[in-house]
Amino acid sequence: ASSLSQNGLCGADNGGWICAGSGWGDCCSSYGYCGTSNAYCGSGCQSDFGDCS
């Protein structure tokens, strides 16, 4: 079962929350926040926890 982010946090350092489908944005940035812009989806994006471009 996937654990969708409830608060916009995501990734390995933030409890393993997943962005895709969470409503916060489908990409998980290198800093562990969900979003939709290139800053979230580009370099450093955590592909295990959301979409990446």
C-alpha cells in the first residue's frame, strides 16, 4: 500500500511519503517536498516517491 503525503512532505528523509496522487504535486524534490515545477521534478527528484521529468 502506498502512503500518500498528507502534508506535502515526501521521500526517504521524511517518512517515505509518496507525492504522486497526493494533491500536493506529483513530484518529490531532493529536499523532500511535493510539487509540480521543474525545481521538484528535475535534478535531484526522488523517483521512488513520485514522478520525475
